[in-house]
Amino acid sequence: MRNSSYLNAQSTTETRTRVRDVSPTSGMCPICIKDCPFLCEIGLSAFRGREVLYPSPRQFGWSTAGAQKDFGLDWSHFTILSRLRGAKGIAEDPDLALFPNVDIQSEIGGIKLKIPIANGAFGSTAVAKNNWDGLAVGAALSGIILVIGENVCGMDPQARFTNGKVTHSPDLEYRVKKFREFWDPKFGDVAVQTNVEDQRFGVDVYAISKLEVNIIERKWGQGAKAIGGEVRLTTLERALELKRRGYLVVPDPEDKVVQEAFRAGLITSFERHSRVGMPKERDFVEDVEWLREQGAKKVTLKTGAYAPADVAWTMKVASEARVDYITFDGAGGGTGMSPVPMMNEMSTPTVYLEAQVLKCCQILKKKGKYVPDISFAGGFINETQIFKAIALSNFGDGPYVKSITMARAPLTAVMKVRYFKELAASGKLPSDFAERYGTDPNKWFVTLGELKERLGQDVNKIPLEAVGLYTYLVDRIGTGLKQLMAGCRKFKLNLIDRTDLAALDERAARVTGIPTVDQAEQELFEQILDF
Ligand code: SF4
């Protein structure tokens, strides 16, 4: 919606208004009455205050959340232009130019990907930990990059520290190993992301030296929020432990008043916050050099959707430091726990952000500077968005955007399988699902046969949640992408380009430089008819 009617009733915070015809300016009911039993944002905030800034706390750990605001420009404002004649990247032969023959492999920062996707970053937030096996094995089977997010060691109750540096973290070790169990080293890899807290704990050196991690990602931010990572803690002991480890925990668990309020049930959880970085150009260049000296084979950067000048500065610094690739995360995407007003009202939406990043890439290229590969994140769930984001970035010399990073959608795929398995075990599957696909989870997945063929007996070691993720990423998105590309007669991923897109409105055209449908190929149009 383009007005403010969502402000006072949001499914993310489980708030609603008494009437539907709310004020488009405030979101309040046009007549607000004393005898109203509903909890709108204002009403719930009167009881729970800061808690209402966040997606429903009772869903924490088993949910993800994103923005619901219509930013007025997203990938639906572009259409993909299909082609009638010829074929690129394959012989012009109808027997060969078939969509299953489209090559959708990509390569980012020298890492080959079977499909142009990275998953992550999944850090210390409980929803990542709760679903790890499905995420890790599913990503490994799909031949993509999996990013382990920030604060994993700092949150690990079993982690050991010597002089403030981590020397043992069973959680991080488990996460890396789980991915590697089914990893084909020819495709994808596992990355460990490090924020300010992780750098203080020496997570980078631990990951490189003890866990033989190849990719270290520095974390500057995310599209869903412009403050550090946050999680919810439900016990006083855990809140105290993390405060002792140096995190900002709100409210202060050492405060006697807070302790009493918690015991009395007035406060039911604590927030653990991370610090934000203060990046400086020289420091970052030296930091990247230092990481390489420590043994990092790839050094990458993950940043959020900051203001235009910060985007330009980030690209300049990343070029100077020669990072292997950067992930930009646009507003509109999601997270395990970010303030809802921040997700809706702050930072640059994905299409605008990509337009800015591409401008930087072109300027750097023109100057003969190093241009790092780009991965884009921020609300991607399917192949149409992936096609458009990659095609938009190809001005004729191959795409700058080499992969799309997804977080919420893979988690949804994994959680769906998990929940339906639970429903099957308790005989509570939705009847239409049971009628269509049966009640035996081993018979639900269209890819299980191919995975059995590929893995033999090892297929029994794969959690079905991972099969679900693989099916979603490879069978659905991968096939869908091949179909779209074949429709454009482009049979290799690096051939899709800006001429495959047309804008559906003036704003989309102005922001990206992609002509509207009525303006596209006008010269050619006239030439063809000049016979
Ligand atoms: S408290 Fe007022 S604004 Fe909120 S839902 Fe009730 S009537 Fe509407």
C-alpha cells in the first residue's frame, strides 16, 4: 500500500484496528472509541512499549520477518522481453535450443555456483540455529555459497575464550561441518561472516585456522536494519552471560529492578544487540590484507542499504581493498529480528540500490579500477527477480551481479518441510495436502529419485528439510530461470542483459535507465519496417 494506513495495524506485530476504513494518514480508526477491544499499534504499545517495535516476540526463533511497505518500485515494475528469432549461447537448432539445455551456472569471486544463488547470512538468531541441518545440507547439495552469519561464537554457550579470543566453538564447528558433509568442492562453499563483536573475539582467525574456512566475510550491515544484529533472550542467566561477554543487553539484566520485573513476569525477554562498525578506508584495506595473510582464500564484504554517498564510498573502498565480492542487501528483505519501523521506513529499496551500485561499477570500470563481483539481496524469492537483477547489471560485457543472496525464502522452505513432517507424524496434515501428496514424507519430494541416484545410500543421511531446500532452489528456481532464459533465447547466464528488460512505468525507467515497453527498441523497430 502506498499510504500510511498500515501504520497502526501490522501482521508483523500482530496488531489490528477495529475498522477497515482507517485514516490513510495515521492508520487510526476514523473514530477511536473507549470501548475498543482490539489491539492496534498504539493500544499494544501502551502495554508493551518497545516490544512492539519488533516482530511478534512469541514467534521469535520460529519465524522470519520482512517489510510490508510498498516502496513504489520493485522487480514487478519490469517485464522480460521474449524473443522470436535465433539463439545465443547454443546452436540455432530447435532440437538443441530447449530450455533444459540452458546453462545457469555462475561464478562469483572465483567460486563456481551451480545456480546463481547464495544463502544467508544465517547467524546467531535462533531461527537459523533451529533449522541449521536443512539449510546447510540443502545449500551444499544445491552447489551454492552458504554464509554463516554474525555472533555465532559469541552466542555459543559452550564456546571457550582465552584472553578474549575464541578458541573453541562447538556451534560454529558444527555449522561448518554440516555443510561440508554433502559439499562438492567444485561448487559453492561456506563463508563465515564477522561483525565488530566477532572481530574482537578473533572469530576470523579461529574459523580460518581451526575450521579451515576459506571465505571470511566482513559485515557492515543489512537491508532490514541499520543497527547491529539483534536476538531475543528468554532467560535471565543467558542475558547475564551475554552481557558478561561484552554484548549490549537491554534491559540491563544486572539491574536489580529489571531482575525483579523479569521474575514477576512483567518483562518476558531481553534483547541482545551488536555494535555497529566505524569503517575507515585505510583500516579496511589493511584489514583485508591481514585476513589474506591469516590464510583467508576469499575475503568478501556484506553491507546494507545505506545512503547513496555511502554506497559510492563502499564501492571505492572495496575496489581499493580488492575484495573478492560484495553483497549489497536492499530494504524490503527480511531478518530473524529487526525493528519493524526500521524495515518499513529506513534504507534504500533493492531496485534503487542496485541502480546506484551499477553506476559505481561503471564509473570504476571507466577509470580502469578493480570492480568486485556483486551479489544482491533484499526480498528475492524467485527466478523472475533473479533474472531481472542479473540482466539489469549487464551493460554488454557480462553481468556485474553474479549471484543473488537469499535468506528468508530458504528458511521458509526448510521450516515448511519441518512443520509438515510434524503434522504427518501426528496425523494432522491438511486434508487437501494429504489427498494430493500422501501422508508419507518420503513420497512428497519430486527430486528424491534424482538425489537417490546421485548419492546412493547416503541419501538416507539427508534431512528431508534439505531435500525441500534443494527442490525449491534447484528444481523450482533453477528450472524457472532456465525457462525464462530460453524464452529470451539466451542459453548462458552471462548473456542475459539489459536489452532483455523493459520498464513498466516511468519511475522504473528513470531509476534504472531501462526504457519503457513503448520506448524499447524503437530505432530497430523503424529500421525493420524500412524495406
Ligand atoms: S484503539 Fe482506537 S485506533 Fe486503535 S483499534 Fe481501537 S478504535 Fe481503532
